[in-house]
Amino acid sequence: LYGGSSFRLWQDASADIGFNNVINLGFGGATIAACRIYFKRLVKKHLPKHLIIYAGDNDLGSGMTPKDALNEFKVFVAELEESLPNTKLYFISVKPSPFRLPFLDNIILFNQFVQTLIETEINWKFIDLFTPMLDEAGTPSGSFFDSDPLHLNHTGYALLGKLIRESILSNEKE
């Protein structure tokens, strides 16, 4: 796991995902650029079979446009593919946290941009965390979030673990 505090704060990642060999390299305040900067020091040495990335939340939350965030992500994609040609790469969509409600349209657009981009990439899979976190009215459901309305609670992590597990298992069958 590599990316922002939504990973860093995940205490039961191995149990929630259902794999024993999970290495959690999440760090607080992670932006896409920060993930690029620290990648070689934190991730590359592990030569992971699977790399699950959560990034973009802090970029958009600080006012970056979806297109600018996508451009940062494109550079990161190229670096990852060059450094880890045999790794299966997964991108977790930016979640619809109630805290980021003012940025919801930008989050939706960024997620669409990234999904479209990685659909053309052989080693990439897009994991949609956004959609299952909406309520019947199509707004972010607070039931997945901690008291700070930005980070996940146990229910949110259980959902995220399930989505990651299903995506990895599905990818292994292909």
C-alpha cells in the first residue's frame, strides 16, 4: 500500500484485505508529487508483486485542478512502469469524504480522468472506492468515515479491503 494517510492510519490492512504480506507505506499529507519523490526510497526496494496506490485526495483538497493532478499522475505512471515493469499496479479512486464536499466535482472528474488513462495501461487496474461510499441520494455517506469526516472508520476500511482483495484476485485470474 502506498499513498496518503488513508493508508497510514489503516491498522488492520492485512486482515481487511485478507493477505499476510501487506506492507503499508502510507504517509500523512501525501500528494502525487510526494509519492513520486519518495517512491525510490520507500517502495522500489521491495519490488512488490502488487502495488496499490491512493493519491490525489490531498492534491485536490489543496485546490489543484483535476487536469493538473492528472498531469502529475501521468508522470508518476511513467516512472512506476519503468521502475516496476513486472508489478501489477492498482489505483484507488479518491474517496468522497464529507470533509472534501466542496471539491466533490473535482474528485469525480479526476477519478474519471485516471480511470480513462489507466484503462489503456496493461499493468494497471482502477479500483472504484468512490461509488460504493455514496448513499441513496448520491452524496457521501458518513457511515464510512471517522469523526474527522476525512479518514475512514472500521466500516470504510472493511470496504476498502474487500475491494482491493477482489481486484487482486480477479487480476490473478486474468
